[in-house]
Amino acid sequence: MEKKICFVVMGFGKKKDPATNRTIDLDATYKKIIRPAVELAKCKCIRADEIVESSIIDKSMYALLYRADIVIADISTYNPNAIYELGVRHSLRPYSTIIIKEDEGNIPFDISHNRMVSYKHLGNEISDQEAKKCVQQLKRLIESVIEYPETDSPLYTYIPTMQKPSISDEEIESIVRRLKENEESVYALTENAKILMAKSDFCGAEKIWGKLCAKVENEKYYTQQQALCRYKSEHPTKRKALTDALGIMGKIENQTDTETLGILGAINKRLWEEMKDPSYLEAAIDAYKKGWSLHKDYYTGENYANCLMMQEKILEGDLSTHAKVEARLTFEEVVKIILASLEEDERLGKSFSVNSCTKSRFFHFLLG
């Protein structure tokens, strides 16, 4: 018997939640909760980024929103594409749609009555304990939706006389068939790039991220990762790699999220260390300051303070004093965030969400 198809609509990569200003790694949600739950429920799992050819992405997406036995929509970070696709699904099918979300994010009123799974995300990861709990919860809900279909679309709930649209099986199957067992999917390419990065093969990973940028237009996550790998590759020279990476980052128009600002800061900081041109240090400070001011993100705050300490040494008089005082005040505020994070993690019995290297630096700062 052929497996039922579960189509997953969600953002991918790291996205900022506008309601909480937290950056959420949605790929962690997919790999640790959604995909395992779907496979345990003995369904075929397809995410939107597993559609390979950019020329058929839209056509395939609509076909799957109609054809899929189940659709799981993760609306975390208020991803506009995911919410739009959820609306399309609700208009096409009266039932078999599941909504999941990160528990700190808001939910639109119009869909708050639907069956929903919430999960706790630490930002860059999901704890094993949380993943295990949510996988079982989502698996049971998938099985229940399959066995006992109930109307979950607001459209069909409030207009019960609505008729579901009819599309020929031949047309749908011809589209869906092209998606199966596709080794060149966006998802597969992304996973291969991450594997190469883990092996420090940044040249190989950069080529894949570049390929993904060409396949999926206007997706800043791929541009960020390509720039990150470009500067870390140090090929053919460190300076060339850094200047190239800065050019890649220039393709991102809305440079306000912590990931973009953090990478921009890192590139300019390394260019300053390489070339000793004060304009690069100023650019690094501007990027880190923006990330710190907008989001109170400890990573950008730490680096903002460190760059100010570098700047203090090359400035004179009041300017040097101002940089030193600003660095000190920023470090003190970041320490408060770190300590609050530690207390919250301990209270909830979760693994620390701030890496140990960063903690050590801040405790060293507190002591002296």
C-alpha cells in the first residue's frame, strides 16, 4: 500500500520572529520534530524546499496543497509564505490540516481554534527532551487526523455548503511524481552543504550555497551561508575571500536581522584585523550596534563591545574614553542577559542555550 503524503509548509533556515525578536532555526524543528513524527506515522514527508526545479516550484506546491493527504503548517516566526499556503490549503480541503508553532510566538485569531501542536524552541536548537515529547504528540495527531477526519478549515466550518474543488488525478499525479526520490532537491543540497561545513570544507559548501541562491531567489538564508563560507574558506587569500564575502552580503536588501548583521560585523571585523583600515572597524561596530540595539542579542552585544575596545586603542581623548565607557556598559548589560538565560534554563530544567565559551568570557569579565 502506497504511503500517504504529508506536505510540510514552513520557513527554512534561521528566521526572526517579529513578535519576540528571537531568531529561530526552523530546520531544527523540521529535522527533530516534524520529519520524525511523519515517518513514525508511516507517511511520506515532503517539505516545500524538497521541490528541485525552480520552474515547477509554484505548480508543484499548489498540486501538493491539493493532493496531500495531510498538510502540516508551521507558522512560527509568522512566515508569510507558510501562512499564505495554509490559507490555500484551507480553501482546497475541508480537513486533514495540522498547525504547529513555537510556543512563544503569537497565532492569528482566525486559526487559533484549530488543532495545534506547540513546541519550545531554544533558538538555535530544540532540547532532546522537548523533541521526544513533541514527536509523539504530533505522531498521534497525524494518526488521528487520518483515521478520524474532521473539518478543520475555517472556510468549510463557517460555510458548510462549500464544495471542494475537483482536479483530475492524472494532472495531480504527473506533478507529484516528479518530486519523488529527487536527490537534487533543495533540502538535499542544504544538508550536503551543512555536512561540508561541519568538515570545514568551506569551498565545497560555498558552491552549494551559491547553487541554492540561484535556485531559490530572494532567500537571504542561502546568501548569508554563502558569504559565511566564502570568508571562512580564505581562498585564494584571506583578504580576497573577505572582500568577496562582503560583496555577497550586499545582495541582501533588508539588513536588519541578527544573522545578517552578525555576519556583516564578522566580515568587517576580520577585514580590519587584516588591513588595519579604520573604516572596516567602524562598519563592524555599526553592524553589531544595530543588531544589539534592535534585538538585544547577546552575540552582537558581545562583539559590539569587543570592537569598541579595539577602537578605544586607536582613538584619542574623549573619543577613546567614550568607546571604553560604551564597551563597559554594553558588557554589563550583556552579562545580565546571560545570567537571566542561565536562571531560566535551570528553572525549566533545560540545557543551557548560551554556549559555554561565551559564558566563560563573561564570567571572566565579571571577575576582573
